[in-house]
Amino acid sequence: MAADQRIVIENCAIATVDVDDTEYASGYLVIAGNRIEAVGAGSAPEGLENVVRRIDATGHLVTPGLINTHHHFYQWITRGLATDHNLFNWLVALYPTWARIDEPMVYAAARGSLAMMARGGVTTAMDHHYVYPRGSGDLSGAIIRAAHETGVRFTLARGSMDRSEKDGGLPPDFAVETLEGALTATEATVKEHHDASFDAMTQVAVAPCSPFSVSTELLRQGAELARGLGVRLHTHGSETVEEEKFCHELFGMGPTDYFESTGWLGEDVWMAHCVHMNDSDIAAFARTKTGVAHCPSSNARLAAGIARVPDMLKAGVPVGLGVDGTASNESGELHTELRNALLINRLGAHREAALNARQALRLGTHGGAQVLGRAAETGSLEAGKLADLVLWKLDTLAHASIADPVTALVFGAAAPITASFVNGRQIVEDGRLLTVDEDAVARSTRDEAQRLARIAAQG
């Protein structure tokens, strides 16, 4: 829409997820161009000009769009494999297949991953892509193209690995980059694709994969590169007890201390998982404002453990939610993570006091915006912020008897989505994507998954 054109949404419950957790039992929201112009209780103001559409959202809850802070899109075409493995055994089982991906496969997998998230309420997505086999094509470009076509706001965490089997790592030798090659390619990706503007649709982060798949020099120089370019940093951290043991054996210290020694703690950093964190680790993350992408379904699928999310939040650590790769979370959508973050954390030390419905919603919206460094632009429904929002239909059989709409959304089944807006543009209507053909995307992902399986079987 043009900046002076307006969409008015009325007669809905609204959870703004602002700093005061303001909610309206019946309210309105006005979109002007790609921004939220007004949000409040009751009916929309009289006399609004250039209103091109009015939506009667009776029976709906409007929230900020969901924000995914950790994912591996390419894994969409290796779902359902190694289903009874822990992390290290799962990686050993799948790396030989992943090492054979190419550009058409990555493009199809990105479209599948993005479509599944977008139709489920995600308006800002990220992809941590770190597998760049030699001669595989322009993988970063393919992922960014898929995000543009789907219409979601997007951060590419340009990953890398330079520690292969011959150096004691897990990936095959031909699936990793050299130190110099990884840094050069990452810098080129940032310079070509990163947009630092307020309403940017594409941003890039520097993202070496993990302590056990990259060298200390790649971590150290990657941090220097990111800060020189003014972009964020992302990696995996403290995911398993095996990683803790690996770091102590190789570096003489735990993961958090190792990251700090390489420049990898700071308000421009976020890490995935952070399951095995002691009090000192959490204090270091809180002191430096290092963010966490909490991935409850994947953590459970790979038997990694229960992250101490309530303790992190109490300490002041920024925490968002992540789908993680769909080879370890086959559903591939973020609503599940709202529910599982709440339920799984109640199995931990804090029991029923661990998280409530509104804290879970905050993790999936404002918390994610904090972690991605975009809390000034999105993550809550406030005048001046970008128009990224979702209309959840809560008056059907699945939710109608639950009085509180936020409880219905988080504790209940996945709610139907009547409309999802990104940057003021509607991308979902009545549960279907408006930007891509879902059936065509499904066919292409199936075809590329089968092609990859054939290639992997041939060795």
C-alpha cells in the first residue's frame, strides 16, 4: 500500500506485547502503508482518510507476527530420518547426505520451510545456513530469493565450517570451507544482501556453525568481521553435554568461557539452544546481553535436555524461540514452540511456575525481535512499528470455550489464521499463502528430497 492508504481492523481482542503487556478485550488497529498507525480499545477513530479496507475481526485475537530466531531451511528435504538419535549421532548419520545438497535443493527446501512457517503465523524468519559443498551453486542467493518470494521479513545467518573429519570435526572434508574462503564469502554476502534500514526485508548475520565444527580462528575473525561490517553474530552454543565435554577437552574451558575468549559474547550476539548453562554462564549472558534462541521441540527430539529459560529471563537474558532445522523438528512451524516452551519448562525445576501463556507469547514475538536486533521495528503492536501482525481465529470448535484469548492461543491447538500481514502486505488469507502456490512448493520439495536421497545412496 501507499504510505497514505489505510487498513482498519476492528472488533477484535488485541495482545500488543508492549513493555506493559497492554491488552484490549475489544479493540482496533490501523495500518498506514507499512506501519502501524494506531492501536487501542473500542472502535477505530472516525474520519480516517484513504481507508482502502476494513476488516471485521470479531472472534479473533490480533498479535504481533511470530518471529523465528533459529532454523536450518535445507533440512526440509531430510525430514523423518535418524529419528532415534542424540545430537552427535544424528549429525554423523546425516552429514554425508547434507554434504550433497546443491542450489535447486536448497531453494526448494527454503521455499518449503518458509511456506510452512508463514502459513502458521511467522512474519520474521531466519536461516542459519552453514553447509556449502564445493560446486553447489549460489546457496545464499537461493535462500534469499525464496524468502523474497514468500514475503516474510528475513535474516540470513551466513554460516560456515572449517573443521572437517580430518581435523577432528564431524562434516565430510568436501563439505567445509577454508578459513579464508569462509570469511571472504561471508563478507561478500553481507555486502551484497544486508539492508540496515528500519523496514529492511533482508538482513545478514555472520554465523560460524558451532565450537566443534569451526576453528578458533574462524570464530575470532568472524566476530571481528561482523563488528567491522556492523552486523550481528550467531552460532550454536551449549546444546549438549557432549559439547561441554568437547570444549573442556579441546580448549580447557566450558563453551561460555570459550566463546567469551573469542569475542563471542555481546548484545550483538545470539546463540541457539543454550541448554547446558550453569549459573555463571547465565550471569555472563545477562551481563553482556547475549541472546538465546530457545528451541524446545528440537531439544526434546534430540534428547538434549531442558534449557533454563525461566532463570535466563529472571537474569535479564534476551530469549526468543526457534524452530531449529526440520530434520530435528519435522513440524517446522513456530506455534508448536509457544506451547512446548511452556510445557517442557514446567518439567524443570520451576514446575508450574516456570512460564505462563503471556510469557510464551512474548518469547515468540518481542523476545525474538530482541534477539534479532529488531525490537525497535517489530515484535509488538505499537504506533510507528512495522505492520507485521496476525489475526488468529478463536471462535471455532478448537478454542471457543476458552475465555481468555491468549490462553486459547498458547495452550490450545494451532489456531486458524484468517490474515497475516508483513510490512503492511497480506501474505496469508484463511490459512493459505497468497504469495506462493503451496501445492507446487510441496511437489518441488518432494522431488528434491527424492533426488538428494538417490545421490546420497550412490555415495
